[in-house]
Amino acid sequence: MLRKFLHAKIHRAAVTRCDPDYVGSITIDAELLAATGLRPNEAVTVCDIDNAARFETYIIRGHPGSGAIEVNGAAAKLVETGHKLIILGYGLMESHEDTLNAHASRVVVCDADNRIERSLEYSSTIDEPDLVA
């Protein structure tokens, strides 16, 4: 059986631009992508902390160090510049105990400029603490 697990999360990233006329997607600073393992064209779930909107889209690589978090297409109508987002990437894993125990999600917490404030790992084991720094 395949199970769906969080593999990456960008927490509290601030929207830097909204463009409803762009052809869909979310542009994310490449440094945030590298730190989490997220990839261009990968599907992500986006959660707006300010208004509780939740949507799915795909990633476009932003310039490294730009701090870009740009919501494009129809989803741009769900958020506003300055809103804080949680961006979640999921993956399917085999339900084998060894595979699950070896898995840890990569998480970055952003500062006010969308730079990495903290990097964390969330272990998927039952026996370890929820958060490993």
C-alpha cells in the first residue's frame, strides 16, 4: 500500500506578488526550494494563514536570494501581498516499516524577508520526538 506523507514544508513565507493574469503556479525563491527538496513543476498545497484559503498549484523556480513568493493565475485572487503562507509538498511512500522509519520531512521557517530563519526535520517514526532540529 502507498501512503501519502509530507516531504517538504515552507512555513510562514510572505506573498511578494499576486498576478492573476499569469498562467498559473507559485514562484518560489530557489534557495527555499533547495533547502526543502521541492522542485519546479512539483504540485504543492498552499495554505494562507491570514484568510484560511487553501489551494493546489505547481512550482516555478524563482531567482535565488530574491525572496520571491509569487502567487499566479486564479489562485492570486485567494491571497494578498504580505499574507503568510504554508507551502506543503507531499510524496507517496511504500508502507514498509523500514521506509517509514527512515523518512523525515524537510521544513524551513521563513523570516520577514523570506530568508531561512530555521531548518527543521519532522521524523516519521512513532518512537522519536515530533521535531528534530
